[in-house]
Amino acid sequence: MQLVAGSDDDDGAGRESFSGAPPIAVASPSVLGLDEAIETGLVQNPDLVALRQNEGVSAAALGVAQTYPINPWVQIQVTPLQHNTEGGSGSVGHYVLVMQTLQIAHQQQFREDMAASQLNQVRWNIHNAELLNMAQTTRLFLWALYQRGIRDLARLTAEQNQQLLEISQRQLDAGTITNADVAIIRIDAGSTRQQSELAEANYQTALLDLRRQLNLPLEAQLELTGELTALRWKSARDAALSQIGSVVQMSDLDLTKDADLIKRLTDGRPDLMAARADITTAHANYNLANAARTPDVQIGPYYQRDDFATLFFGFRTQVDIPVLNNGKPLARQRAAEYQQRHITWQQLQDRAEIEAIVAVDRYERARKLVNAARADFRENLPAELQRLEDQFKANEVDVLRVFQGRTSLIQNRRAMLDLLNELAQATTAVTAATGIPPKALVSFASDEET
């Protein structure tokens, strides 16, 4: 699934759509990856489910616009009780009049154009909601992975400190360390145990937020697959080119020079396409108001028979005379509304380009930091902590050295998790600002290997 750049006159037909035949997701998946989370959110999110119903309403409104709004009418008059002093044939006087209102200034076409553009706008609004839903689901999923990493780190620290406390108790009994050293270790063990409990609570809160986004029941088991450390991020330039299908080669990601690429991406954003459809709606509304200045014509056949049995056949027509209201005020209002929509779209496009530049710049800076720090992150933290513990058992280092070394290792691992979280959040910002789906930006290392 992807969003591609569109043109002004594109009505969305034939495009790959999130709302058209969405994939079927399991109602309550127990194991959830990033792709499964995105698919589930697109299908089950309550806001999207409700918003998609607008398309049916707008489609029905188009059917209304395609139906001529004025029916013919018939008028019949019969006068059985009449008196003619000059005599007569005794026939009953009556007449029949059939009239049809004709709109001769193409009002029907303008109504259809307006309803069609409104339907197009609704569809683009649905696409935009789906895009933002993808970005939000990705953000919550990666945030949960980050909180799980923090929890695992805090849990490992608490376990290591508890083991260190047990070792120090034995060394105290043997007289190799002092009571002060044991007290320090005991305080640190209690503190890390509380931090571990807090980290577990934060992780469960992140899962609750993800459940709410995906509309999953609270009682269902939920296990997230993947790790932040296993994610591999692609450059924004390559991801952008893969979406627009361009073969243009660019030397670097200097966005001030790659303005055409950013413009090409933002042109296809669903909210911009919805704004363009709104312009089309306003223009059709103006055309309708301008056409309404031409009065409707009522015309129809006429038949009459008087009491002398004389038959009359002919036509009758009726038309308003635009003297008091010639329709110009309404046409001026519609013209002003069209101008307003056009300016709104221009400002939205300018803001979209700035948002895309800022989002991609943030993403690339975070990606470079992660790539630079990834080599240090490959060290096995449990093994490093175990090495310190072994040295403490052998009385090769004192308690302060153990704490210093352990603090440095944990802070290094926490800093790397924070970098990965910043890059993960920047990824969702790129998706929301440019329309590039998360799958084009990030993948798990196992996926690349396969």
C-alpha cells in the first residue's frame, strides 16, 4: 500500500486505496508485528470505521444530484355547475394543463459536478485519515517496543543488583567487605527494583494505548514481535524515489536543493488532494449560482373545452422576470468562496512542503546518529555486567568500581534506546508529512535477510 502523487483532476478512481477492499485482520491477534498492527488499525480503528460511512452518504448524494430535481405538474379544472344566459350546448366546461420546469443554463450538470467533487473530497479525507492512522499506529507500536526495551533493561539491572546484594551478604559474613558497602548495595537494589516496576507499568500503559488504537479487547493476550535494535532504516531519499517511481539520481539529501522531490511528494498528500477537490466543489457551486441567474422556464400543453363544446389546444409558458433579484449577490458570494478555497489550498501546500522538509531533516539526523552508535550497541550487556560481578566475587574490584562500571554500561544502553526511539518517532513524522508508508522507510533485519 502506498500513496502516490496525484493531479488536480484526479478523482481517485483506479488508484490504490486504503479504504477499497482493506485486508482482513484477526479481531484479537495474540502476536502482533508492525505490519500486522498497521493492517489491524486500518480495519478496526473505530474512527476509521465511522468515517468510511461518509463515502456511502456522499455517493447517495451524487445519485440525488443526477436526478432531475423538478417533476412535471398537472392542473385540472372542471365547472359542472355553470349558467350561460345565451344558452349553450350543455357541455361541462373544463381544462387540463400540464407544465414542466426546464433549467436551460446547465444547472443539472453543475449540480452533478459539485456532488462528484464532494464525493471525491470525502474519499481523499478517508485516505488522509488512513495515512494518519498508519503513522499513529506505527508511533504507538514503536513506542511500545521502546518501553519494552527500557523495561528489560531495568529488569536486568534489578536482577543484577539483587545478585550483587546476595554476594555482598556472603562477603560480609566472611569479613571481606564492610557494612557500609552492603548498605549501599542494598539501597541500590531497592531503587532498581522500584525502577523495574515503574518500567513495567509504563510498558503496560503503552500496550493499552496500542490496544485502544487498534480497537482490541483488554482481556486478549498481546505480544509484540521485533526489537528496536533489529530495525533497519532506509534513507528518506531512496524511500521517496521508490514511491514516486522516479529514476532521477540525486547527489545528496540537501532538501533545499531537492525542492522538486519534496513538492512531488507533498502534491500527493491526501489532505492536499482533498483541498483541491474542495476547490472544484466551490467552482461548481459558483457555476450553479451563476447559472441560476437564468430564469427557469415552465412550459407545457394546454387543453380546454367550454360549455359551447369549443375545443382549445395550445401551449402555455411561464418565466420569472429578474428585476428585484437578478442572482448577482449569490454569484459574488460563491466567487468569494471559490477564492477562499483556492488561497486555503495554496497555504496548505506551502505548509505541507515545510512540514515535509522538517520531518525528513529530523529523520536523517536521527538516522545518522543511530548508524554511528550502532557498532557500540552490539556489545552484550549481560556479559559485560557478569564480568563485573565475577571481578567483584574475586575481590579484584571494590563496590564503587562495580557501580561505576555498571552505571556506564546501563547509561550507554539507555542512550542507544533513546536514539532508536527518536528515530522511530521521526519515522512516523515523515509518514504523516510526506505520505511515505512506514514499510518504505523501515524494516526488520530478518526481513532484509530473507
